[in-house]
Amino acid sequence: MFAIEKPLPRANEDTAPYWAAAHKGELRLQRCDDCGHVRFPPSALCPRCLSQHHEWVKLSGRATVFSWIVVHQSQHPAFNGDTPYNVTIVELEEGPRMHTHIVDCPNDQIRIGMPVEVVFDRVNDEVTLPKFRPAKSK
Ligand SMILES: [Zn+2]
């Protein structure tokens, strides 16, 4: 019997600053220098105005639940032991929506519009995954 490892994100030229910030416990996304749009996922061009100029800004980490599902039958064997687990889309205070996982909350207590805050799951020496938990502060 061998353990199947979970697939992990691999940073590329566009996403490396995002993953590096997460590893330091910061949620950072690109904000367009020309139109101010904050975007996710990371990309070379602003999807709103096509500008190449941006700054990686630190976000508040606050969000609300936009939608979620509960997975009862895993599509990857490495996640079989985790079922049932949630896959959630949160809407960040700054606007972008991202897929994530809600922690510290039973699946049946997740609600649309629920305030959540980012937490960082340090998976190994290279990868830290931003996840969200019910907000404890305002
Ligand atoms: Zn722009």
C-alpha cells in the first residue's frame, strides 16, 4: 500500500508572486496601475484594459462566501479520505472571486454571504494554500 499524494499548484512566471506571498502569510493580487482593477487569477495583462502595468498589493483577507458545494465522491484518490469536503468560491472584499476551501466550519453551516477571513495552510516548504474560515474579526 502506498500513499497517493495530493496534487499541488506549481508556480509559473505569472503566479510566482502570488504563491510567494501566500508562503509568507499574505494574500496578494495584482492591481492594474492604469485602471485599478484587482484581478485573479494572476495574468500578464489586465483583463479589463489590457495594461501590462500592475502592482502586487496586499489584500485585507476578508471575503464572503459566494457559492459552495460539498464533495461526497472524490474525483481524485488522494482526496478519498477527506470526503465530504467543501469546494467554495469566495468573493474578496477587493472584488475578485477565488476557489478555496472553508476550514473550521462544518459543511452544513456554510452559508452564502457568510463573512470569512483568509488563513494559510502551509503544506510543505514550498507550497502554502490560502483557505478561509468564518470571520472572527471585523
Ligand atoms: Zn486595467
